Amino acid sequence: MPYRATTDAVQRLMPLIDRLADRTIDKARLLQYFAAVVGIDWGVHELVDDREELVESGAGLRPLRELTVRDRLSGEEHRIRYPDRLRDLPSDIEPLMIAEYKRLIMNRPLTLMAEPLFTWFFAEEFCAHCRWLGNEHDAAHRECRFAGYPVNFEAESA
């Protein structure tokens, strides 16, 4: 049964991951990183090392950050590469993404995506052009945050 639970959890996480990355390798790195960070937070893993070094790439030197985490139960250590997709984000967004990862992985009913994260993802493309803009439509806004995407979006000209 753990296989089914894992599959279900990954399916809940994929909309978040898909918003951040297009390539499969980038999606895998995001899943590994979020799982490691949440594992540390929940006491399943412990952080052994967090290191950044400059490495040669086709475009010259670039920073490469790696975390080493230890599984508290088995003692196995795993090196997790920090996802390139997170490197250039505003500093306040990553903690919100980690919180969203936790919300989705726990499958808590009747919870909402954090408003600042929803705004960061959707404000320019959807919310700013939605006919339900404004405080008088808070119920529609909450439904969108509950869904994790602009489920109630209607263009203001519609």
C-alpha cells in the first residue's frame, strides 16, 4: 500500500512542481529537495552538510549547492542538489513553497494555499484581469486558493 500512497502524494504535488519547471530533471530535483527539507523539518532526516561551490559549466562558472542529509532510521546519507529553478526566486517565496509542499503532501482538507504564494504565481496573468477582482469577491478568491489555481477566473471583459 505505500506505493499507492506515494503515487497519490506525487499526483497532489505535481501542479506545484509543474508551475516551477518544464524539464523532467528539474521536476525531479524539486521533488527531491522539497522532500529532503520537509524530512529535516519533520525529524526524519538530519542535515549533515550544506555546501556551495563554483563549478564550470558551458556558460562559465556557476554556483552549485548541495545538501547532504542522513536518514535517521537507516543512517544512509543522500546528496541533494539544490534546484536551479529556485536559485533566482525572491527569498520569501521558497519558504511558502515548502509550506505548500507540506500542505499538499499531508492532503489536509479545507486548507488554502498561502495568499502571498498564490499572488506570486497568478496575480499578473490571472488575478489582475479577473472580473472577480476586489474584496467583495473574497469567497471566490478563497475557492481559488483552496484549489491552488485560479479556478474562478473569468476575464474582466467577459
